[in-house]
Amino acid sequence: MARVPQLPPSLPRRGNRVTRLAGRSLLALAGWRIEGEIPDRRKMIAIVAPHTSNWDFFVGIAAVFALGLRVRFLGKHTLFNPWLGWLMRWLGGTPVVRDTPQGAVADAAAMIAREPNVLLGLAPAGTRRRDAPWRSGFYRIALAAGVPILPVAFDYAHRAIRIFPLFSPGGDYETDLPRLQSLYDAVRGLRF
């Protein structure tokens, strides 16, 4: 069974022993491990990169169940169809129309302000395309909500979910973006 870091008391939780055992077992069967510590903060935005495959979602779900962590996330609206929408919402998802995302930053910041404890997970590239540029939405949400960014990497080369130290946005996206992206220099997605 995969070992996972202890979840700090201030983070939102979900599940029970059975779901944590299932998540840990799935990670172990797939050969994945979680490296790093999750900071004890009531509100954060986790950015997960690189996002190169649909398998990222399944690895992420196994990890959050293994941790017993409740994560909110934004996903493309087409995933919230009548067949999958209920599941995506149950898992913590909120649909976003990527072609017309007006209001998504304000809505996400309002959700963070409204909830006492929240971890919002986002893929900064917003797509699985190789070498896709990062979009600024995650950064703008963090600034609007006044929360730090928790960089997380899915490193397929080492089968490791890496949790980096918290990053506090300084307000200058052009300066902060290279600093954030440099954390991922040695990380390889499924398709790289």
C-alpha cells in the first residue's frame, strides 16, 4: 500500500478509511507515490502540471482519496454532460466554458471566500497539449482570493506526485511565472 503524507487538520476532508485504503491501494498498484508535505493552510490553489494525458485525472483522484482530501476543481464544460456531470460535481468539479470564461476568476475567488476550508486544484495549461503555454487564470484567482499557490507535479518518469513548497504570488505574473515553471523543469508528463 502506498504511503501518503499526513493531512494537516485545517484542510477539507472527505471519505473514510475504506476510500483512503482504496486510493492508497490504487496508487500502489500503479507504482505511484506522493512526495513532499501538504502545508497546513485553510485555503490554497493547487496547480498541477504538466497536464499531458487523461490519466492525470485518475492519478489525481486516487491521490485525493488516498489522502482523504476534498478538492474542488474547474473543468471544461463538456465533461459535465448528462452522463458524467453528476460524477464530476460529486468529485468537486465546476464547469467552465474555456472559449468564453468571463467571470470564472471572480466566481472561483468568491467560492474560496465563501468556504471556510478549500483546496482548489487547477491545471495551469488548461489543456493536454504538449508544451501548451500556461494560462493566467490560476494566478488571477490566487490574487483575487488572497491565497497562496501550492505547486504539484505529476512526474510519470518517476511515478511520483511531487508537492513543492507554497508560492505566494507577488502580483507580477510575468516575473512570477518563470519562477513557478522552473519547479517543473525536471518533471516529465506521460507525453513529453
